Amino acid sequence: MLAQGKLVAFPTETVFGLGANALSDKAVASIFKAKGRPADNPLIVHLANREQWASVAAELTESASKLLDAFSPGPITVVLEKQPGVSDLVSAGLDSIGIRIPGCEIAREVLQVAGVPIAAPSANVSGRPSCTTWQAVEEDLRGRIDAILCLESAEVGLESTVVDCRSSDPIVLRSGGVSLEAIKEVVPAARLVGSADVEVEFASPGTRHPHYQPLARVTVVEFSNEDESVMGVLRAPATSEGKVAYCGLKACPDSKAIGLKRIFASVPEYSKGFYEFLREADRQGATQIVCESVPEGGLGAALNDRMRRAAARG
Ligand code: TXA
Ligand code: MG
């Protein structure tokens, strides 16, 4: 189906992807249409193996090579100079291209069988939380795409780390499954976008748009806060009995407002279950979701980033 230009959702170790032939303008255009995705947000090209990089990128830089050696196949995307032949639709008119080799074996098998590079954003309606189950993909995209590979994966639960590797000082554009600390161990010059010396204009185009947002209003409470401040949110006048969903690492105080509650055992477990929790809260009709933030280290940076974006209302 992919080789025929159709849209197929498939699992990866991060979130489900919505794949189409990256070499077909028509197929790529249909991804944007199915998701309602703004045309200025570029797509990541997924490859079955590292050797395929030359089909979409012009040059594999030293930093990209080091990062792929260390973390690929896995939850990392490297941004490189684009091969001129690749459609401008995929890169949203940029002269760069993001490539990723998924850690999930099934995903790589799909890519191998397809035989073409596959452009794949997260398989959700644009602006909604990403999907970590095939049922969530069906909920968002049924009738708009051609097939869903109904398998389980999404071990990580948050998207790949996107690193612009075009210069010798790579810039982390989106935190994700591979932590900044781990990246710096391999390429010490790597910097995070938004940090003091990195202009925000480098940010991924995707960061301009609303992301990861459920229907319910999301509030983030600081992990270091005492229970009382959490209670403050739960007592807010807008909340009514049973209409609040709560997720976090620490036990939350009893409150009649809370109708759905999930306490995760660790940051990785929280990351894995976060998007599905947001979706479950919507399914149960919650009007507000209170999320406890986590310490910034490691995967925590990516999880906090997604919470903040889920909470941001444009
Ligand atoms: O884990 C993932 O990366 C998942 C799975 C399916 O692989 N995919 C994913 O794709 O999260 P998407 O489209 O939801 O997010 C891709 C992000 C966007 O923020 C986009 O702006 C950025 O990567 N991006 C893609 N190509 C880029 C480029 N050439 N330059 C800068 N940012 C780029
Ligand atoms: Mg996405």
C-alpha cells in the first residue's frame, strides 16, 4: 500500500507514525490533508537502515554520524542538508531534511518491505496528543487513511529527539526519547534550542503550532510543590465533582473533583502512558486535567515539554 502511495499508520517505539511514500508529492500531500497539518511543518523521513540516508540527504555530517552510531536505530531524528531531488512538500520548503531509523523492529520491517523512504508524522489529528495505541489512531483518523497496522509498540511513548546536525555544534530542536545529557556525552558541543546562546529562530517549525492538546484544559503543577498548591488547583471554581483527571508520580490528595487518577511508578512509565492518559480523560468527559511535572533530567525534559505544550492555549 505504501508503495502505491497510500496512507498507512504503523507503530514505532516512540508513537504511531502516519506513513506515505516520501518520493511522491501526491502521497505526501495526502498526509497533510488527513491530519489537517499546517503546510509549513516539515515531515521526518523514516528509513529501514542507515545506508539509505543518501536517498534523501545530501551529506552525512560528522555529528550526525556519531549520533546515529550511538542511538540509531532508536528515538532520534537527525536534520541534514536535503537531497535536491526530495519533494519540497516533505521539508515544507526548507532545504533540510529530518531522517530517523525507528528502533521498533516491526517499523523497520515495514520500511524495508515498502522499499521507498517513508515520510511519517505522528499519526494523530494535528494539534491533538500523539497516539501510543492503534485504537487512538483509529479514533482520530478512521476514514481519513487507508490502513492501520494494529500492533503494539510505543515503548517510549514520547517522540524522537530532533537534532539539527548541519553544523559541528548540533542543536537539539525537540527534546525526546534520547536525553540531552546522553547526546552531550557523544557530541559535547550539542546545545538545546531556547538555551541562552541559541536563537529561538532555530526552533523546529512545528513548535509554532499548538500541539499535544486534549479537549480538556490542562494544568501543570510543579513536582516540588506541596500538596496544598495541588489542592488549590483542584478547588478552582471551574472544577466540578468528578470532572478533573489527575496524573503524576506522587500520590495526590483526595478530592471529590478527581474522577480519573493515574499515579505512574517512574518517569519512563509516565512518559509511556502520558498521551493515552490525556485521551482517556477526554473519553471520560473530564473538563480539566492536572498533570504533575517531573524533575528535568533525562527523559523528564521531554515529558515536561509535552505537558507545557499540552497546557498552552493559543
Ligand atoms: O518519534 C517521532 O519522531 C514520530 C514517529 C512517528 O517517528 N514522528 C513525529 O513526527 O513526531 P511529527 O511530524 O509529529 O514531528 C516532527 C517534528 C516537528 O516538530 C517538525 O517541525 C520537526 O520534527 N522537523 C521535521 N523535519 C524538520 C526539519 N527539516 N527541520 C527542522 N525540524 C524538522
Ligand atoms: Mg506530531
